[in-house]
Amino acid sequence: MKFTLLLKKMLLSKFFVMGTAGVILITGLCLFYDVLLPFDPTLADYSVMLQNPDWFANGLNGHILGTDALGRDILTRLLKGGTYSLKLAFISVGVAAVIGCILGTFAGYYGKWLDMLIMRIADVQLTIPSLMLAIALVAILGPNEKNLIIVLIISGWAKFARIIRGNVMALRDSEFISASRVLGASDLWIMFKQIFPNVLTPTIIFASQQLGYVILVEASLSYLGLGIQPPNPSWGVMIANGRDYLQTAPWIVLAPGFTLSLAVLSFNFLGDGIRDVLDPKMK
């Protein structure tokens, strides 16, 4: 696809434009929060406990979204928590996609007992709700950032494997694949140089949609005390800490709740937009 045509399809897709704008905005603010804001996200200041949002009345040096029960700046914690969520999402989805694509390609290309083994393991995992599986694994491994990434990878690879396997099976008996075998091409060459590039589009679409889901799972685990551990901020932790202040200081919950919704929605829009742009079946 020519770049000009690709760019035109991107600009014509409302989902792609809105999703990209949301993802860039959230990612940019989270990455450069320490340059923009003067506060420490973990340092308590009891002189300003439960301070109301001042909405830029004092510029970036004020508590724009207020403070929590320990006097910590909500906006700073919000953006610092976003760095954890984005890092966990990109790492876990990326690694899960690589593992799932490799296993799905082998299963779809060779079939028989290898397909049976890989897909039955995937089927068993997919019968368990992802959040329940993540809770069980974190409870076993322990709640920390490293284990959380491992848990998200384990709970995500099977979905990628199933998508890739079906697309590979649809292509493995194609004429151009048969011609490559006749010419002496190796199985690895055929799988990863000829077949895989033709099934990359659904993988990219699904991965972009999974990013929002993984952020939501991470927030749920942190809310339950099984994700990012205090005093480090996380959107789930912030929502959990603000439960007792819903009537007196609702901004403690509303700020991370709105940001979490915006992040998940942006990644879902981005996934739909990428589908509009890359899927040849979409007009």
C-alpha cells in the first residue's frame, strides 16, 4: 500500500484519529510528567491533605487536581501511575504476541499432534476468565511488577496463538506455498518469510485492542492489592485509596477513574482505526 493512500485512509478513519490522539496525549503526559510538574508522587505533605483542585489557578506549580488523604498531588500520581500501566501493557502484550505468533504459526503449519498439543493447552487456558487466571497466578507468584508482567503474558499468549493458527491454516496449502516447497524452500522460510507477513494485519489489530484490556486488568489487580504496590501509584491503587472519600473528596476517585476509561477507550479506538486502515475488506 502506497504511503499517500495509507495516510489518506488514516485521516478518513475517525476511530484512528481519535484513538491516536488519545494515546499520544496520555503517553506524552505520562512520560514527561516529571518535567512538567514539581511534586514527588510518593512524598506525603500533611499540610495540604485533601486539598480541593485549583484548576490551574496557580499554574503547573499548584495542585491542579487536588491532593489525596496524605497530601500527595493527584495529577502527579496519576501520570506516574500511567507510566506503570503503559509499560506493563506494552511489554506484556508484545511478549505475549511473539510467543503466541510463534506457537500459532507452528500449530497451523504442521497441524496433526503439534496442533493438537498447542491448541488444547490454549483451549484449557481460554476456558478460565483472564482476570480470574491473573488473580490466581499473582496470588501464587506474589504481587510485584515483574510477576505482574509474567502473569499478563501467561494469560494473553493463547489468544494470539488461536488467531494466527487459523490464518496460517488458511494459507498453508496455497499455490505460492506449494511452489516454494517444490523449489526447495525450508519450512522456517515458508512460515516466517511467506506466510507470517500475510497474517500480520490481524495480529497488529488484535494487539492494539489488547493494550486497553491489559491496562484494565492491571488496574483491577492493583485495586485488589495484587498489582503495583504502595507507595508507588497506580490507577487501581488510587481508586482503592479514594473509596472512603467519595463524599468528601470525590476527585481522588474521579481523576484516575476518568483517566483509566480514557486510556482504554483510546486504545480500543486505535485498534478499530488500524482495522479500518489495514484490513482490505474494510472500505
